[in-house]
Amino acid sequence: MHVPGAAPEELPAELPTADAALVDVREQDEWAAGHAPGAVHIPMGEIPQRLDELPEADQLYVICRSGGRSARVTAYLNANGWDAVNVENGMHGWAATGRPVVNDDPGTEAYVL
């Protein structure tokens, strides 16, 4: 099955936008270490139970650490009526292209776990 993908640099500069949102499917410790600003966090294993928490957006970008988990979630969402795109190379690719990484602990530097 073909899973649509986009490189981090192909995404809108600021997310969310009026028609696009970013969903981070990594585990809590990965999210806590560092994530994309404005992303919605729903761990991969919780997606089926939390579909109602997905952002209302025409385009959902799905991201994980390296692109494997997000590819599986993207395929699942597309099979269930969403328009989802896998973010290729995940948060590692995101950070490598200079996109911002933040965390919720002001005293520590954000990083990709």
C-alpha cells in the first residue's frame, strides 16, 4: 500500500494552519524531550481510541521519530477517511532541516529522543 509522504521542508512553515495540522504519534517520553511547536500529541497505540481528538484540518501531517510509526498511522487514518501524509524522516528529519523543536520544561533544552 502506498503511503503519501512529505519531507519536513515541504510542510507549511507554521503549523497548525487553517487547513493543516501536525499529529505527533511518539510516546510520552519522546514528546516530553522535544516536539514540533503546535503539534497535537496522540501516541500511536492510542490513535484508535482518540480519533475524536484529531485536529479538524483538511490535511493531517503525521510525525514520529524516524517515519516508521507515522507511516503506519498515516495508512490507518487514510483507510478510515482522513487525508493524512507521513512526515518522512520524522522528528530527526524535522530537526536536521532546522525546524524548531520545543518542550514544556522551560529549564531544559529541547531535543529529539
